[in-house]
Amino acid sequence: MISPWVVLAVVGVYFSVLIIISRITSRNSGNEDFFIGNRESPWYVVAFGMIGATLSGVTFISVPGWVGDSQFSYLQMAIGYIFGYLVIAYVLMPTYYKLGLTSIYGYLDQRFGVSSYKTGAAYFLLSRVIGASFRLFLVAIVLQQYLMTPLGVPFWITVALTIILIWVYTSKGGIKTIIWTDTIQTLSIILVLIATIISIMGFFDWGIRDMVTAVSTSENSQIFFFDGGWSDPNNFWKQFLSGMFITIVMTGLDQDMMQKNLSIRSIGDAQKNMNTFNIVLFFVILLFLIMGALLYMYAEANGIGIPNRIVGDEAVPSTDLLFPTIAMEHLGPAVGVLFLIGLIAAAYSSADSALTSLTTSFCIDFLNFEKSEATDKKKEQTRKIVHVSFSILLFIAIQIFWWINDEAVISSLFKVAGYTYGPLLGLFAFGFYSKRTIVDKWAPVICVLAPVLSFILNLNSEKWLNGYQFGFELLLVNGALTIIGLFIVSRKVPKVQS
């Protein structure tokens, strides 16, 4: 077990590096730098940094553990990601650049009207607050267990310190700082992946060829699943389509992820960024799965069972804890320290950009910064207040998760946030692929009804659909219901007489 003082030193050094980067990158920064980096971000830096932002703390912990239940089936979803990112690069981003958007939800204003615009932006704010809070909550629990509890520090102080640290290095430079801190965070994640794999290879006295053979012949290495039918959660087409549409929605229609792309000088460079990121991400996911297979081999060889998580009054086996347990307690202090850095990096690369994008969206979409006649100084003061306010909101949300203290309830809240992406998918898809115009005032009603109907369908699917259980494809149902609703309140655009 690593000493709490070592953990404290690691955390201190890590955040000191981020703060130094922030000071360097945020010199003479204004609102334009905070929101879109003055459109001067190097595409290759953004491409590398987006890896860390995409791999949240949840992914970092969970994906290796999934190997025991679903083998390498996650790679099917990663193949879907590839096609999703191509849609973003060659369908969505050219429109965003052509319109010169700072917030991508400005597209909805120009296409449909103010009600659709505000609805889309509101759904983003809701989903990102819940999602970012959930991811930070998981990391705060790990920090509490290995650092703060041994030092006698209560959980609320742990959370407050993490939020304050994020605020410190994002408050001035915003996205201009984020693209550089993301590179450090991505590098940290890749280092812990490689270090864990090398450490386990050393335990078994394997070379690279031995490791590849062991993984490829293990019981956990199956990638493609075509035989189980559509109801099989690992079915190839189900996972492929889910991966593609999740990527389109959670990256291409998400201000958090697209803000980095919009900070790049030109659409050509932005597409280079997306294509490079696309390729690298696939191989990083493959590394996660390889590491997952190795973790299970190591656990079996050392008689390590699946660790338990306390849910209510019961101890329930949780594959999410396999990687943390082996890294922190069995592979030596070097790997343990790197794991801690990787976990913090994965969580904070999502959380810091989330805080920045929340501030950006609220200022642009709800405070109308781009149309406001206020002075730059006044706008900057307002932006800082908004930034602090969202920091406090994240703190409150994490505390609520802690007070609930029920994993099932917290996971359900996280899933609820996922329902908000269906209306976004429907709004943008209808806008891009239909020439019809809608009665804008009905958009909020439709975008509330679609997730509600999707939730009811999901709740009763086993009874209504002969035992069928929805997975990620519920997003498509949600989006389809939104499109149907928009079509009902739409009309053809009258042809202009020449």
C-alpha cells in the first residue's frame, strides 16, 4: 500500500505542473482566448490531447474490468467510433466552421429559431453537469480512500480542493490552457497503460511476442460476436451502430468536445486533427483491452478475486475495482503512483474541459455575449462569475452523490443524463437532412416528450417486446422519436418564385 504522503506529493506535483502550464498559456488572455483559443490552437496538439478528454475516469477504471464479462467486444464499438468521427469531420465540422460558431448550438438558432436553440443548449448544460459530477465523484472516492481518510480529511474538503484546483488552472486561459493541459493528461494515461502491461509481462517473464500470444489465445480475447442475435448485448451490429451514433452525439453534438476543434485555425487543420485523433484513439482502446486481459491473468495467477464494492449493507463484486486494486496494492509503488496520476489525468481532462465548456455555453447561449454591447471588461467579469458558479454547482452535485450513497441511484442519474442526447441527435439530424422548417415554439415540448417516451419504453421493453432489453441503441430510439415529433410540427419551405 502506498503511503498517503507519497500520494499527496504526487497530487501536489501533478497539479503544480498544470498550474505552471496555465500561467504560461493564459498570459494576456481575453474572452476570445477563453472560448475558442483565438482560433490558433495547433491541430496536432488538440488531436493528442483529445485522447485524454475522451477517456474519462469512468472509462479508465471500467474498460479493463469489462474484459472479464464481455471479452474484447468493446472493440466492435471502437470500430463504430471510427465511422462516427468521419461523420463529424466531414459533415458536422464544415458547417460549424462555415457559420463561424463559438457555441455549436448556434446552428439550431439559425436553422430553427430561438426555442430550439435554447433547448439544445439547456440539454447540454444538464447532461454535462451530471456527467462531469459523476466522473469527479468516482475519482474523489479513490482519493478519499488512499489519501484523505488516512490523513483524517473529510470528503467535502476533498471535493472542494479538487474543484478549486480545476478552477485555478482553467479560470483565466480556458480552452487556450485546456488544449495544453490535455496533452499532459493524455501522456499520463498512456504511461500508466504501458507501465502496467510491462509490469505484468515482467511477472510472467514474457517478451512482447509471448504477451501477444497469451492474450490472443486467452478466453477473454474474442472480438466479434455475430451469432447471438440482436438481443445479445455484444452483437456486432448493435455495438457498431451504438459506437458510431454515440460518437456523433457525445462528440459532434457536444460543446465540450467540439470547442477544442473550433479553436483550430481552419477546417482543413480541424479535419487533420479529427482523423489523427480517430486513429490513435482506436489503438489506445486496444491497449486498454490488452491490459484488461493481462489483469485477469495476473489475478488468476496470484489468487486475487474480484474486489468487492459496498452497496447499501452488502459487499458486491465489482470489476471496476480490479485495475485499481492490482495497480495500487500488487504491482509495486511505481505502477501505483503512475496509476494514481493516470486516474487523476483521465478524470480531470474531462472535468476541466467540462467546466470551460459549461461556462462558454452559458455565456454565449444564454447571456448572448456575441450580441451584447457590454464592454470586454464587463464580459470578462461576468464570465468569471459564471465560471465560479459552475464550479460551485459541480461541488454541490458531487456532495449530493455522496449523501445518496447508493450506487444504483447514482448510476441511474448518470443514465438519465444520457437521455438528453437523444433530442440533440434528433434536432441536428432533422436540421441537416431535411429542408422542412418547424414551428419553433413546439421544439421544447417535443424534446421533453421524446426522452420520457424512451424511458417508458425502456422500462417496459421486456414485457412489451418479448424480453428485449435496450442498451445504447435506446439513443437511436430517442433521436427517432424527436425527429418524428419535429416532422409533425414542420412544414415544407415554400419555393421562392423567380
